[in-house]
Amino acid sequence: MSDSSPTPSLYAAREPIFPRRVSGKFRNLKWFIMAVTLGIYYLTPWLRWDRGPNLPDQAVLIDLANRRFYFLWIEIWPHEFYFVAGLLIMAGLGLFLFTSALGRVWCGYTCPQTVWTDLYMLVERWIEGDRNARLRLHRQEKMDFRKLRLRVTKWLSWLLIGLATGGAWVFYFADAPTLMVDLVTGQAHSVAYTTIAVLTATTFVFGGFAREQICIYACPWPRIQAAMMDEDTLTVGYRSWRGEPRGKASKDADAPPKGDCINCMACVNVCPMGIDIRDGQQMECITCALCIDACDDIMAKVGKPRGLIDYLALSDESREIEGKKPRSAWVHILRPRTILYTVLWSAIGFALLYALFIRPEVDLTVAPVRNPTYVTLSDGSIRNTYDVRLRNKHGEARLFELTATGNDAYRIELEREDDNIVEVPADAAHLQRVYVIAPKGTAPAGVDTMDLRIWVEDLQSGERASKDTTFNGRGQ
């Protein structure tokens, strides 16, 4: 006989989380970081930087059309992508450093998902009220006019924030004032409108509805962080040896003693991830420290010492149980792992700065033309052909002179030029076909290749650059 009982569902619907408003030093720190990061994101494309008449005056610009990246006085060319790669490596090492020292502080304070979720929850609290009011509204099954008005107002506010977020992003890739006019007048490229629409939708959904689910299910970092942390990492934790057993103190002298935790649930009610920090370390915890503010407030009200929930290191647990003071925070932060990360991070940073300040304003690349490898002319001389790409990183056009060294007999000719001088436009690359000719008898008998160095000189500044290559052709 078959079992007719229904198959249990493996899917659990999301239970919305309605964090309670809290105040304290960590909440104030999060407000400050949110204001700074959002200010940087929204305002940076509008900052101006005068680079001269031939260059864009936007302080930060990713110019994909011309393959340039501008940051204040710094201009990154495509062949200098190693600067971007170095910055990405530094960002990764910085994340490892802060995680090994202080847990998931990136997630709790500066992650874009956290910042925009905080902003969305702030708007939600302004419109619908604090935790209890939002809970009542959520549990109200009837969609009356008041609930509909609050929901529509909230969603429209979220949508405007998402629109500003997507709009600010595209401003990094074109001149912001010009693009703004084009967007408003309908003259912008369809890619701009598509990008804004996608980012508006993702910001609206991720910050308004998905929230903690992005951190738990979509982000890989919660699963990686364990490799960065150890027993000396300072992270948000609950002093169970001080707080247990939970419960309010009884006036009955014969009642068993209680710990400092009065089981008020304040730490749970303020958590944006909906977890109970008293259950120990959990993957969902983003180390935002709001539970510390909530618990410290309660401890002050009931006349007990603060710090029941605090930044803790597991290695100090035995010391505190014995009644000893925990070690200094610097003892936990300055340990071999964090020192190694700091040294690597600093070394890459100094290397990038060194490379940035020594890079020339004149540059070239040389590519030999291999079809044919060389040509024997009627007088017996041998000619090699090269494609030389000249880069002028100045804000005005410059005259460059090309020469060849390696053998005194080398003669150089430029395609479409009467002499060895070529003009390169401002902040541009110029591809020049170059012929290098060696008279008959230049190469010793039986020699197939000779050394060749092609030089370029800026006739205005005198700055020079060179590239080594080979000259092909069997000597007679």
C-alpha cells in the first residue's frame, strides 16, 4: 500500500526581518561611513580637474571609447593595466588583513550591499515607523488605504534611490554634465539607459527585499572568511560565562543566581541578519556591532557592566573565566599573520607608486613585420619593416624623432614622412610604419640576426625612450 501522506516541502519562505532602531558608538560609526561612502559614490563624477584644452576635465573618468582611465592628475593607458591589477591585489590583501584582525568589518560597515540596505531601512523606518509599527503593518492582512499609501511611498522612495544609484554609475564612463543633458533629452545611447535600468532594478530588489539573503546565499565571502580568522581575531561575541544562566534577577534569596543577561532580546531585535549572537559565532553575522550598542544600553539601565556583548578574541576566553583581564587589542591585531598581510600590502603599494612616478611621458612599442621577414634591395642592402606605436602622454601635440642604433650603418626611413620626424597628437597613440635598412656587408657572413634598438626623442622636452628588437637578414 502506497503512503498517501504529503511530501514535506524543502523550501522555507523568507521571514522578513524588521530591525529595531538603536543608538550608540557603532551605530554612529555606521551612519558616518554610510554618509562618506554614498557621498563619494554620488558626487565623485561631478568633480572637475583641469588637464588642459585637449583632455577631459572630469576628475574621475573611465573613458572606454579612448581606452583611458583618469584619476585626478593620473592617466592610465591600456598597456598600464598592471596599475589596476595591483590595486585589485591590494584590495584583496586589505580584505584579508581586516578580516584576520577584526572579522567581517568590511561586510558590516563598507560593503555596498550593507550600505544601501542601511539606507533603504532608514527610509523604511521614516515612512512606516520603528520595528513594532512595521511588524504590525506586515501582519495586517487587509490592504487598506493607509497600508497601500505607506507601501507605495516606500517603494517609490526606494525606486528613486535605485535610479540615482544607476545614474551615478554611468556618469563615471562619460562627461557627467553632458551625459545628464543627453539622458534628460532622450539623446543618450541605449547602453546608458539599459545600464541605469538594470542597476536601478538590482538596487531596488537587493536593498529593499533580498537584503540579508544576498549576504547569506549570493555572497561567497561568508564561506571564505573562516580561512582568514583564528582564535586571536577580534570579532563580535557574547560573554556566555558572564551572561548565563539568562533571566531577570529574582528577589527570592533562595533562587539560583542569574547571569548578567536578562534575556531582553534587544540584541536579536536590532540585528539586520535576524540572528541571536548569544548562540555563538555564525556564518550570517556581518560584525556590524549593533548588538553591542543594544546590549550596552540595557546593561546601563539595569546597573550592570557594559561589554556583555563586545569585540572578543576566543583566545581570551579562558583568561576571562579565571577573572583575568583580556589582553590588549593590539596584541591580537599585531600578530604574524596580520603583519605579513601589512608588509605585502605596503610592498605592492610602494611598488605601484614607484612605477607611477618613474613612468615616462614618451613611450613606444615595436612589432617587427614578419611577412616577409626581410627584403633584399637591388643594391644588395637588406630592409626590415617594423610597426612602431608612439605614445604621447602630454596634453599637446609633440614632434618625435626616430633613430636606430646597434650598428653605425643602419639607416631609418618612415612611411609617408620625408624625414625621421613624426607629429603625434596630444594624449594619443600613433602607429608608424618604419623601415630600417642595412647596407650590403653590414652583417658578418653567416649571421642571420643582429641587435637593433629603436629610439624615440621628444624634440620639445628632450625625453627619450627605446625598445630593443632584432634585425633579420643573412650576411654575405
